[in-house]
Amino acid sequence: MTEPVIAQKAPYATDVEEGKSYFWCTCGQSGKQPFCDGSHKGSDFAPQKYTAEKTGKAFFCGCKHTRKSPMCDGSHNKI
Ligand code: FES
Ligand code: FES
């Protein structure tokens, strides 16, 4: 397993809709952060599905090193 690319060392504050599913980019290579755009093809990475529990802002991890994926848990401060 290779290391993910750090897309940014901060979360992406993103509007999500209750009941809607999103595919968080785990590899860091997507051009459509924080979501997967298929750029992981040929790597060991795959997107992670997330279904929003409520409508509002969600803070998706941009550094790809969170331990509470797909959300930021503050780990970006340690990398
Ligand atoms: Fe990163 Fe798909 S582009 S997981
Ligand atoms: Fe990855 Fe905060 S952006 S843990």
C-alpha cells in the first residue's frame, strides 16, 4: 500500500444533502477534491462512500491522513 498524496493540509468545508451519497477521494490525486474523479485508477486506492446524515457543511479530510475518514479529525496538524 502506497501513501496517499496530501491534497491540502486542511479540511474541505463542503455542502452536503441529507440522504445523499458522496465518494471521498482516499488517494489525494483527484482534481475534484474532496471527491473521487477516477484518478486513483491503477493504484491501490479506492474511493470511500459517505452518506450524509443531515444537510449542511461537512468537513472532509484534505490531507488523507485522518483516522476518522472521510472527515477531518485534526491529524493534518501532525503531518
Ligand atoms: Fe482519489 Fe478516486 S481519485 S480515490
Ligand atoms: Fe486531514 Fe484534517 S485535513 S485530518
